[in-house]
Amino acid sequence: MKHFKKPTAMLIMGPQGSGKGTQAKLLAKKFGFEYVGSGDSLRVVQKTGSFTGKKLLKVMNTGALVPNFALVNVLGNVLEKLKKRGKVKGVILDGWNRMMIESIMVDEALEWYEWDKNVKVILINISRKESYNRLTKRRQCNKCGQLIPWMGEFRNLKKCDKCGGELVVRPDDNLASIKKRLEEYKNQTVPVVNLYKKRGELIVINGEQSIEDVFKDILKVLK
Ligand SMILES: [Zn+2]
């Protein structure tokens, strides 16, 4: 495995339920990069009890999309902190470019923070049907927030494998909101995917395999 000479930014994309968060975290661990996920970052803000934190709690519990301004603002704060800390070899962005306007701002943020010299865009691709099945059956730890995908050996988990917390079906995992999110993906995110494809920057990975095989395929392409 070659080393990334320049600071690297990876954008992980994929339909809901594609397991992109899991892959993003595996990549971060493998390369010593910083994992910057929108879900995790928003939950951190929720816990601060700030005006935005309280509002995010309300919005996210209904399954509605967090407004572009609030999302990009949170990303900016996270990247600013990483810049201050220094010694960051790379960042892995997960869940920040759900639509064109966000994608434009994410590109600008990467340029601003000077992580735009080596950008990889990775799409974990699964069909709409697969996405639907995984979404209606996945669970989340009510203690640490880890998502447990409805795939392979994870289906048999009784408790969180990280902290032992109870596993519950996510409050926004109901049919109406899932259908809405699949529509949003098709209407809002697919155009972003197509833009990266047009620019020749898109790496497409078959997401309908085990977590290990998806990860192997990503590493193969990055070699
Ligand atoms: Zn847990």
C-alpha cells in the first residue's frame, strides 16, 4: 500500500444503508486519517445544549434534513479544529455532500483548508431495493450511537459490540421517512455523484457484498 504523499481528502458517498460510514471509519483507521462524519459531528453539537444543538435534536428526531447552512457550519467548525490541532495526514468526509449546494461548499471548504490537492471521491453503490431492505431493518445503539447494519453477522447481534448498549430501531427508520430519504437521494445526491463522474473523479465500488469485500475493493482501487 503506497503512502499518500500529499494531505488527502476522501469523500465517501452512497445511498442510505450502503454502509459508507463503516467503510469511511475503516479507511480512517487504515491510513491514520481523521474521520469526519456528519452524523457524529451533529450529535456532538446536540450535546452542547446550544441553540443550534437543541434545534438539531428536534430536526433530526423527525428525520428531516438538517438545513444546508447548519450542516456546512458544523463541518467548518470541525475542519477549523483539525487545522488548529495540526499534523492531519488526511480527512475522510462522510455525509456532507448530500446535494449540489453542499457539494459546492464542501469543495470550497477543502480548498480553504488546503486539503484539495489530493481528493478521492468514493461511491459505495447499492440498488434502491437493497437500500430499502437495509434501512427498514437496521438498528442503532442507544448508548454510543453506533449503527448496526442489517447485513451478514450483524443481524445476530443482541447488544452493541462496542459498548454493550441496547440496540433499537432508529426513530426515523419508518417507512414514510425512508421513502422520502430514498427520493432525496435520487433527486438531490445522484446529480452530485454524476458531477464527480463527469469530472473523472468518481470511484465506484460495489456495495452489495460483505463489509470486508467492499473494503478490499476500495483498497485495490486506491493502490
Ligand atoms: Zn454502543
